[in-house]
Amino acid sequence: MRTLRLISTTLLMVVLCLNFTFCSDGNEVKEDSIILLADDTQQELFFSEKEETKEIKFTSTGCWYAFIDYAPEDWITVTPTEGGAGENAIFIKVNSNNPYSDKRGRVCIATLYQTIDIVVIQEGRECTQNIEVAGTLDKLLGTYDIHKLKLTGYLNGTDVATIRKMPLTEIDLSNVNIVGGGTYTVHYNRGSIAGEYKGSTSDNVFPSCFFYNKPIIQSVVLPNTITMIDDRAFAYCENLSSIVIPDGVTKIGMEAFDNCKGLTSVTIPKSVTEIGSDAFRLCESITSITIPNSVTKIKEGAFWGCTNLTSIIIPNSVIGIDKYAFGKCSGVTSIVIGNGIKRLPAYVFSECTNLSSVIIPANVETIEDAAFENCSALKEIHVKSSIPPTVNNSTFSTYSHVVLYVPTGSKEAYQNHNIWGKFGTIVEE
């Protein structure tokens, strides 16, 4: 192998030397000629599956030569193939890609002593397949090398196993019916804990761990008929950018979108009643999320570590919220809590370090340990109950620089309270 590489390198240098010997008139061959790309990001070019041409602009201080280093036959065309000093451009054209898999190649722009590699990547065409009998996808396709897939028909656990073997970036399941039956196995490694999950499908439930730890998946269109997204369905899909949860889904399971760090937007329908533990934990790119007025339960750590959320509005429908639900949402500046909440649990808003204002409704009777721990930017707390809610010494981390607003006629009750009375300024409103 080393001998072949040496021969290839030697031949390349001979070809370059011959080309530079006959470099275009008026251009001096310089040993120190250099090339500067106008856009360094173009050292990796991405093309759709269709025929397409892209321009590469660059500056050269002397003669240069462009060539295809490697590529499938008759796929890439480069023009022009040589030039001289000054501002230049080459055009890289790719033919349409009929296979389902991506194609890769490399184009080089070279001087006598410098070579710039341009990696060419073209995505494969979308594969469309109807599954009349659940569990037969493997036989229908005959290949796993598929990047874009659109399915219709019936899908079970056996088909989930087939799909998990594919290097998918996009999948459309909108017209799929998930049915019970078939099995699949998912291997996981969480820190020092390794193991495997053996799953099967249930009717109209998006399966547990379906896309668990599939970081290359970017786009998923969910089946229109599902009523639940099961546990860890998309956990650690770090490049998944957006998700629309269809009408009819009532529950988002535990860790369903855990560590989907690239997720920027989520649409939660009005049918959802429960958001599971750690459902959106560490979805660091989400800037806003609307919790519909159908949700009654928000479980432990549901939005923990969503550091780019700027505001939180908990609707009146929510009657249960668990600890850490919005902990470490460090970008949040304001929180509105619905009238259905009677208890704010431990650490529920802890480490919301940019939180400046919070409204606590009249129905809240208890605020537990460290609920607002390390909310160092807090400036205003508006409590709507004339009877001071039960708190303890660790509920808040700061008192002296916070203005506490209380209902008219209740200032004395708050001032005389052993903890609420610690606030530096208490104002009736």
C-alpha cells in the first residue's frame, strides 16, 4: 500500500511539473506560489442529489492547476483546469446521484509546492417504500445504505431494527401506522454503565429508543396516528434541529428528547397532558417553547439545562410540577406560574442565573427547599397570596437586593414572617 501511494505521489508531481512548465503565457512559475480561498468553508462542498454546479473563488500568486484527485467515474467535472496569478475561479459540477447513498470525491487546486483539497459530498436520493406487511422492510429494501427515507404502510419492531442500521439523516413517517409486534435491540453506554434495551412496538406508540444515540439524524416527520412518544425515543440525537409533535399525542415520555443539543424548535400540540422526566433535558439550543393549556403534569427535570430559553410560562392547566423541572435554565429572565400550582418543589427553578422577575400566584401554598437557589439576578418577586406561603431558609439565595411585591393589606404579615421578612424592600400592590 505504501509503495502504491509513493508511485501515485510521484506521478502527481511529474504531471504538475509538466503543466507548470507550459503554464499560460505571461505567468511566471514561482516556487513559492500560494493559493488563498475566498471562503475557507468551501474546502467541504455539499451538493443535493440533483445535477448542480458550484463556484470556488480564490487568489493565486502564480500558476495553478486543478484536477480531480478521486471520484466515481464520470461524476465530477472541473473547469477550468489551470490558470495564473490573480483572482481566479473554478466550477465544480456533479451529475445527479441515483443511488440512495452519498457520494464522495476530492478536487485539488495546486501550485508546485502547495495543494488545497476540496472534499465533494453529494447526498443520495430519497428512498420511498410502502410496507404492506409489518416486519418486511428489510426484504423490501435489500440495503441499509440509505440516507433519506420515506415510508408508508405498517411498521413494527422488526422494521425499527432495520431502520436503526441505516445512516439516516432524514426520515418521513407521516403516513406510517405503527403496530404491535417484532423486536429490536438497542445498545447503550451512559458513563460507566453499559447495557442493552430489548424493545417491541405497541399500536400507535412511537417506540422507546427508536432513534436513541443517532447523532446524524437531522429531520424526522412523525406518524400522524401516534398517541404517545415513548421513553428515550430521540435521546442523544444531537443534530436533530426541529420536531413537530402531531395532534393526538397525549404523553411525551421520559428522556424522549434528552440531550438533543441541536434542537431549536418544538411544537407541542394541545392534546399533550404530560411531559415526562428529563423529556427535554439539555436541549441547549431551544430559545422558546409553548406549553399548551392541556398539560397537567411536568415531571422531574423536564426542561433542565435548556440554557437558551428566555422565558417560561406555565399554563393554568398544570396542577403538578416536579423538582428540577426548569433548573439550570440560565437564559430565562422571567417566569409566569399558572393558577393550578399549589406547590413549587425543590430546585424547580434553581440556577436560573439570569432570572430577574417571577410571579407567584395566589394558589401557591408551599415553596420547597432551594426552589430559587442561585437565582443571583433576581430583582422582583410578585406574590399574589395575602397569606405568606410556607418557605424555608434555603428557598431563596438572596434577599437584600430583591423587591418583594405583596397584595394590599398583607405587608405586615410578610414583614413579620421569619423568612419573608428578610427581603430588604416589601411593597404592596
